[in-house]
Amino acid sequence: MRDMTTALDDVDRALIHALHLDGRAPFTRIGEVLGVSTQTVARRYRRLRAEASLRVVGLPDPQRAGQAEWMVRLTATPNTARDVALALSRRADTAWVKLVSGGTEICVNVHTPAASDHSLLLRDVPRSASITAVSAHQLLHRYFGGPTAWLGRADALDATQVAALTPVVSGEGKPLTEDDDALMTALQRDGRASLADLAAATGWSAATVARRLADLQAGGTVFFDLEVDPAALGATTHALLWMSVAPAHLDAVARELATHPELALVAATTGPANLVAHALCPDAAGLHHYLTRRLGALDAVHTLETAPVLRTLKAAASR
């Protein structure tokens, strides 16, 4: 993949911002808001898919879909870490898998039904002899991330354009059922799949697909996330940040971090570190500036562990 950092123009960035707001917005609507033709939007979308790994994926919001969400940290022997990470990436209950901290640590985001037996956490992982350490941390509350993602890709539209493209989410989230499995699998492959394609994947009529999708979106149970190579937007250095914050100040610190454009995830978690974040910065110097100038200004952050992300082996669309 070639470096697109300087190749993205205003229309590219505006399209990325538009899809960040509504991944299934029709190209005609996006073109109207951006002031360009539908053909231009479609052509730019195809280019970004090919050159910047852009993907729209439909995903369940764990908090609304009745799922428990975990961050599992594993340490593996140096010659097996990549194979272990690849094996984890093939599991249906892993949302993303990253190699961090020199390539011997694996960080896995796991979604399971709230009442499940958590087989990955309790049975499958300990059976692997190549894994030397495991810790599991349940995410208690997402302050930022998921339906609200990295703001570094959302800075091209003005307030009027944002309002015109932002979908309305209202009502209580409707839980997913086994009947939705085929629909969700199709949306994870391509969040912009047509109603006809989704009907073929589910065996439902197009009208039934449209109605069920509208219900899940309106309740916030399903959202459409946007994947794009962060390097195309100038972020080449990534790190997971594990912080220990005084409990009385945890909510205030997390809400402050949720406004930082350098972060793509902010969540309260169980374990010695009670707050986790995912930072995306232009380079190592930018990460250092963020850690020392912005995080360093928050007195309530008592400890900070920085785990550089070396490679993402699975993202939301990598099923």
C-alpha cells in the first residue's frame, strides 16, 4: 500500500468524514451535502477502498446488544506470538487482535454474550503451552470508541454538513437474536451491501431486511463503523495506554480524554489499570508530546503503561 498522506484531497477527507457519520448514507445524499456529483463520490469511494483500506462494517454495540466486552492481554514466546495472534483472529468472538510491545504481547478485544461461559477467557487460552501469561480485563464503560470513533478522520465537514448526515438514534436498543446472525455476518463483510444482497444472504425479503435493519439502527444496537488506514490520515504511531486513576476522579478523567483527538478508544476497565485508551499519533515524537503535555497535565492519572502497537492482525472487518 502506498503512502496516501499527501494524496488525500478535501473531497477525500470530506467523504471519509461523511462515512464516519453514516456508513450507509447513499452516495446521492453525500454528494448533495459535499457539493459534488454522485459519480465523483462513487469514484472516490472505490479509490479509497483500494488505496487506503477503507471499509464500512456493520457491528453490534456491545452495551446495547447485551454483550460483555473484554480486553485480554497475552504474552507468548517470541517464535509463537504471531501464530497465536493469527489463531485468535480466526475466532468469531474476537473483534480485533493486535501485536504490541516488541511482538511478544497480544492484545485481543473479545465480545461475548453477557451470560456466556467466556470459553476463550476460562478454557481455550490456558491450554496453549506457548502462552506464558494471561490477564483479562472487562470493559465496564466505553466513554469513547465504537459508534464514536477516532476524531482524526472527522474534521473535514462543517456543523451544517455534520447535522445533515448524522442519523438519528432513539429508543431502547433491541437485542440481537440468532435470527440476525446471517445479517450481521453480511454487514461485517460489507456494511454498504445492498438490500438485495442482504436479502440473499439472510433468506429474507428486501423489505424485511430494511425493516429489521432500521429497528436495530434506531435503537443503537447496530452501528456502522468506518475502517481506514490511519497512515493515510497522518497517524503512523499507535499505542495502547493503560492508566491507573483515582476512582473518585475516574469519570472526570475519562470524559476529558474522550475529547482528545489523538484517542480512538477510552474505556473504564477492571484490573490494576482502571482506564484504557488507544492513541494514534503522527510519529513517536507526537506520541511523546501527547503523553507528556496532555496526559501529563492530569494529576489524577497515577500510573501509565504505554504499549506500542506493532501490527493489527484483525480489525472489525477481518472476519
